[in-house]
Amino acid sequence: MDLKHHYLELNDGHFIPILGFGTYAPKEVPKSMAREATKLAIEAGFRHIDSAYLYQNEKEIGLAIQSKIADGTVKREDIFYTSKLWCTFHLPEMVQPTLERCLKEVQLDYVDLYLIHFPTPLKPGEETIPRDEHGNLLYDTVDICDTWEAMEKCKDAGLAKSIGVSNFNRRQLEMILNKPGLKYKPVCNQVECHPYLNQSKMLNFCKSNNIALVAYFALGAQRDTWMDQSAPVLLEDPVLCALAKKYKRSPAQIALRYQLQRGVVVLAKSFNEKRIKENIQVFDFQLTSEDMKTIDGLNRNLRYNAGSCFDGHPNHPFSDEY
């Protein structure tokens, strides 16, 4: 199934497929799995592929995209590829060289969307998040607006069609929106968003500023070492399971459909072939307004990604309400 008619227009005039394929996986998952899963996703009809420097899988994702272009499944312009600038590359002079390295890795001339991954600059050159002997986070004070100006230059250079942010709170988004001499607004804010954390305030704020909200962990999250192991499993929620039964769908399809009906661009992450094919079958049914309200009622402000690695950072985005 091709998602030809399922696009959202961004504030810079480009179009983003409203359903995307997420490629993050815990470290212990072999990178080759990301390559195979991305091929399966493109074959199933996904055209929006989301990755990042942090995931350390862009080479494999690039190989998957290239193989699907080579066999005639897609053309480059059919694919919407997102990458992200990691926190150790926020210095303005590092932004474009970092994107150029990404493009080389993924074998593309441009990314469709480049995001600032977190609003928390860290010391350049550190692959891990450094702390001093007392456990305090070591960070550089880089003005997020200076980083944003460097992102704008990447857009002007044609290296990124669109630019946006990820994991920003309202205050941090407003810093960019109110920046003197702003050339391009962020086209989106990619945040954790699912029925347990429905981000309704952030969604309203983004809509009022013509910024798309992109949802990651829309199906809950895999049990990664840095996550709260006692957090409930979203797709086992009795309400989602009851609705899945009612609509003869999977709980994942209900969770994805919920976001689409709210006007959210949603990322579906699975490396399982059956579920990849299932996750794209979300355009031929509709939840009633009553069922949408019922899912709204599941909100409990639960974050699978609490960003605890940034505890103590003055730019920690999750210290604010939204």
C-alpha cells in the first residue's frame, strides 16, 4: 500500500508522510536487523523513515534505501528521510559538517528533515554523556538559537529540505520562534507521545504555531536498560485491547489510528515482519469520537524516556510541564 494521499503539509511547503517507520533499537539488537526491517517497511509501503546519529544505524538504513531504489521499488524522491543532530554537535561550526558526515554514511545527497535531537548541548567529541568525579553533568553553554541559525544554513545549502526540533518543551520552542532574525520556523517538534502521555497541551501549542507534532514511542517502548522496567506495557492496556477487539484490529493499530485522528504525524516502530505490515493498515477504519475520548482518558503523563541521562542539565526539557 502506497501512502500517496496520506501527507501533511509542513510550514515550509514540503510534505511529510503522516505515518513513519521508526528505526531506534537497543544496543544489543544487531544493526543488520535495522537494514532488513527498513527494507520490509519500504516493501510494505512506508515512505517516511526516521533515524538519528545516536542510533548508530544510518549506514544500514542507507543500504536498505539504496537497495530498494536499485530494485525499482522506490525513487529517491519517494522516500522521506529524517536524521537528527546529537547533543555533542551543537556548536554552530559543527552542525553542517555533522550533517555532511550523516549524508555520506546514509549515501544520500540531502535529508528531508533534520532535527536538533535534544535541546541539551554537551561537550563536543564525547560519545557518551560525561560527568565529573561527583557525578555532575559536564555540558557546554551553547545558545540554542545559534545552533538553530546553523540549521537554517543547512536548509539554505540544500542539505536538508526541512528543519525542526525534537524533545523541546514549549519554552525552548518559543526561544526559537521569538529569535530576532528568524529565517525558518521549526517545521515540527518530535516528542514522546502515546495514550499514556498524550501531549495534548504541546499538540495545541504546536497547532497554534503551524508546527507539526511527530510522535515517537507511539506504541510504548521496548524494555531498554535506561528505562523504568516497572512501567506498564502500553499495548497490553485493557482499554486498547477492548477497542482492538471491537474494531477487529491490533492494539498497535488502535494506538496509531488515535494519533492520526488527532492530526499527529506518528512513527511506528517494529522489526517484526508481520507487525510492520499490520502497522501500515491504519487508513481503512476510523475511531468514533467517543472512543477517541476514552483513549484520551488513559493519559497519565507517563514517560518511557524520562531523559534521566540529562538530569542536572539546565536545558533539561522535561522539567517544565510541557
